[in-house]
Amino acid sequence: MSNRVRLFVETSLRKDGIIPLNDKQMHYITKVMRLGLGNKLVVFNGKDGEWHAEIIHISKRLCNIKIIRFVGKSENESDISLVFSLLKRGATDLLVEKATELGVSRLCPMISKRTNTFKVNANRLKAISIEASEQCGRVTVPIIEQPKTLGNILAEWPRQKGLLFLDESGSGKPILEVLREKTSWQAHAILVGPEGGFTPAERDKMLQNSFIRPATLGERLVRAETAAISALSIYNAIMAIDHYKN
Amino acid sequence: MSNRVRLFVETSLRKDGIIPLNDKQMHYITKVMRLGLGNKLVVFNGKDGEWHAEIIHISKRLCNIKIIRFVGKSENESDISLVFSLLKRGATDLLVEKATELGVSRLCPMISKRTNTFKVNANRLKAISIEASEQCGRVTVPIIEQPKTLGNILAEWPRQKGLLFLDESGSGKPILEVLREKTSWQAHAILVGPEGGFTPAERDKMLQNSFIRPATLGERLVRAETAAISALSIYNAIMAIDHYKN
């Protein structure tokens, strides 16, 4: 599958359905990937699994594809969210791209005391996550939430869902140990702070919640986006063992 | 230490030594970080550990710093190399930056059958790795080797040093398992192929070597640079446990 052209579409998918591509999709399919009439591609919409489709019409302004057959639902999609402090544009872009590749189901931008960027271009982040999903073979696209303050995120957090806090202060146990501990606590989300970390008051407030576990990536200082990518990689490495054994 | 200004210098370091900064360093220190006469900074050269220094002279064209005192040697620097297929410029830049943050001691660009970029700007990669070292608190800077073919890398490889091969074909065990196995084999380097992977012939040739162990990151398709960052993150997570226990 890896060399197949994959396209995310917003419409629902069923056999024999015909989908007109928008300008951006048409450019990608005909100019970037150089497909033509009769060529096959894979489409997905994040809900209905993966389908084969065929280009049945191309003109200067229009490209239609027809859904041929169902390929499959998503296997092994993980259910891990990432709560991250808004970073500078390049760092946020990278984080969204890599978190998508690494299978994050939900991206939750957060504003905390030391967050120093407040602008979010939701369309831009969505476009990045769609492109990454197309390229990495995902059948879903992560949900990108509206930014919320740390206070609101904590107040609204579902108590039964474990939140792993990447604690720069190093107080937590090593992340691999926290994720593999056999307790009733299970990580459903990873939380990474801004460059410069959380304030002591924020940290204390977080650690009062029993759904939060602090963890450390080690003594090395890494940027916030690297910390997020590392934590997701480690989470996936553990999942890979569980899948391998079953 | 994290908020200190850190500067990599090419000269050797000893107490009371005076170092004239070059234009780029001067720009960084005075314009970007806005330090002035009498301000302190941290310097390192990759060999002599970390030192405190002070700005003792600033004029329009010249900035001198004086070495004040020794801070310390590097603690816990890991000895892991990364052998990677040359990628497109942006991807190679990202890989060098993140691998530096993640503590790689040596970066070995590789050319294999499906490598489709052959240009390397060694100075550019060195500058990226120096900047990343300055920012992440490393006391060393990774060595960046000249590109070699896969054949040459295998032929010259020191047999006693384990090479973990990120095998996209999924034949290997999960990476966490391979890295934690209690055998005489130990990973000293991680090998990541080009986008599109290795050819079957290359793969067979690699697996004939007993110093090579294949491993999988899981079923998810990720880009080559993401695979490298993930593998290094997982390696570090294991090291973090070992340090925590000792």
C-alpha cells in the first residue's frame, strides 16, 4: 500500500459513489502525483475506512473519481491524545505532522502561563494533519481541538482517563516505567508544556489530580516538540510489543 | 542551566583563556541573545567540558570572552550512532537537529539503492548540529561523517558493535524487545533506510551480518526521519531507566 496515492475526502464513501475533487486535491492528484484517466487511488474520510477509487473524468477544471470497492477498516488505530502548549509556528507545524504520523487521535492545543504564542491557524493545522495522514497510511485524521487554558483542560478532564505529564523538573519516574506499570491507571493522553516548562504553581495544581502521572524522558533537555514526538514514539513502541504478542 | 546562553567554540578551553568570537557568534551573543559587557555565558568545545565565561570586550567589530571557571564534564552522554540514508534537505536538516537533541554521538549519512539525494552540505549540517547542541545543553557536538555507500558501511563496520536495523518489512521483533534483550549483542548504532526502504537484495545482504539485528517500530508507516527520531527516543527511554535504577 505504501506507494499508493492516498486522498482524504470530506464526503461519505460508498460503492459507486462519484466524488468531484476540489482544486487542491485535483492539483495533488494530476500535477504532483501525475495520475490520469483510469488510474487508481485510495480514498478515506476518517469514518468509513479505506476504499479504492478510479479517476473517471479529467478536464481542465474538473476531476471526478468513482468509488470502486471497500478495502478495509482501520486496524490498530491507537487512542492516544496529545495536549500541547502552543509553540512557535514551525514547531507547532512539526508537532502536528509528526504526531499525526505517530497515530495521535486528538490534538489539544493548550495555553499555560509560559505559553508565548496564542495564534492558531486551525485550517493550516488541519491541512498539515490531512497531508500527513494521506502519506502515512492512516485511515483517520486526528481531531484538532480549539485551544484551551491549562485550567480549563484540567477542570473538564474525564477523571477515568490517565494523563501522562512530561515533567521537565525530573520528579517523575522514567516514562517507560510509568507506561508499563501494571496499575489501573492507563495513559490516554500525553501532556507537554511550553518551552521553559510549567510554573511551580501550575505543576503543583496538576499533580493534585489523581488522573495525572508525571514522567521523565531522562536528563537530556529537548525542545517541547521533540519531547512530544519522543513520548509518542515510546508509547507506540509499547503498543507494538502488545500487538506482537497477541 | 537551561536559560543560560551556551556557545560552542572551536578553540581549546582553559582558565583565563581569552577567545575572540567570530562574526556569527558575535551576532548571536550580542544581537540575538542581547548580552553585553560583563555578562556571563557557558562555552564548550566538545572535548574539554563546560566552562563559564564572561564578555570582557565589545566593540563594533570585536567581542572577546574570557574563560572564568570549569563547570563540569559531560554526564551520561550516550554512545549511539545513527546511520541514515540521505533524505531531502528539509528532512535531513530535521533529522540532524533532532538526533543531536536526542544525544547521538555520530551521524553517518549513507547512500543505498533507493537514496535519491546525493548532495550533502557538510557545513550546513555541522551548523545545525552545533546550534542544537548549544540549545539542548549538550557538552559535545555529534561527529558528522562523510557519506558512504551501504556496501562500504557494512564492509568497514566493527564487528563487535551492534547495528539495529529499522526494518520496514516488519520482519524484526518490536524495537523495545530487541533493545532490552539480555544477550551479548548491544546496539551501538541505529540504521534507517531511505523513503521506500531498502531493496530485497540490500536487506538480504544486511541480514547476513551477525552484528545486525532487524527491529520494527510497529505497523504504522512513518517517514524515514520520523523513524530515526522514534528509534532514538526509545533508546533514550531505556537508558533513562538504567540511570534511574543506578
